[in-house]
Amino acid sequence: MADKKYYLRNIALTVVTLVVLGAIVYTSFTQKGGYQNLSVQEVKERMDSGSDNFVLIDVRTEGEYTGQLGHLGNAPLYPIQNLDIQYHELEKYQEADKDLILYSRSGNRSRRAAEFLQKNGFENIFNMEGGMRAWNAEYGRPSNSDTPPPNVE
């Protein structure tokens, strides 16, 4: 009788273990991308590398883009307020296998934008931690910051 209980308990533990492992494997194969955080130093290194395998995306307002904190490079502007209707425009970068590096004023809106894009099937998404506030604290205001966004007329 004790052997039967031991046997049944081991079968139950094995089944539970297999179910948990199956759920983990299923999630890892079905979950799209995710996003990672990058420091301003890591973003600067990528910019300085000359690589074209990424695109910077500004998710602030148009006023902030040319405002006090400035913007990075020739980053297109996709305000988070409009991202739910504009995010399909970012698919061209995904199709070109480019990493999306999102930034905002402090990193909060870009984090929310990264989460939104992840939920909508985007991969290779990065959030610049600390946003333009951290960038300005480390490197100062970018020199090209008076230019308008390239994708806004």
C-alpha cells in the first residue's frame, strides 16, 4: 500500500513538472521579443559606431523635440499619444531588421511605448533609460536640436 502511494505521488510530481516545463517552453516560443533597457552611454556607443542596424525613435511631443532638451540625430518623431495609430509606420524598420531605440524625456514614456510595441509583435526594442534628461546630464544638449523631425511636415 505504501509503495502504491509513493508511486502515485511520483507520477503526480512528474506530471506537474512536465506541465510547468511545457508552459515555460511554450511561452518562450510564442512570446514576441520583449524590450531591453540601454544606458545613455550604450546608446552613444551605438551612435558612434557608425552602424546602421538601429534607428532612434523619439516618442515625445513635437514641442519637446526641438525644445530645451533637444533630440538625438535625425530621429523620427512618433509621439506616444499617437503611437496606437502610427505604430504600423515602424514596421519598415522591423522588416529591415533594425533595432528600435526609443527615448523620451525621462525614459517613462519610451518604456510604455516599448511595452506597447512588444504587445503588438515588435522585436528588437530598446528603451534609453533616463531619456533626454540623462543624455543632457552626461553629454549636454545635442547640437542639431533645432532641426524639425524628418517625418513631420
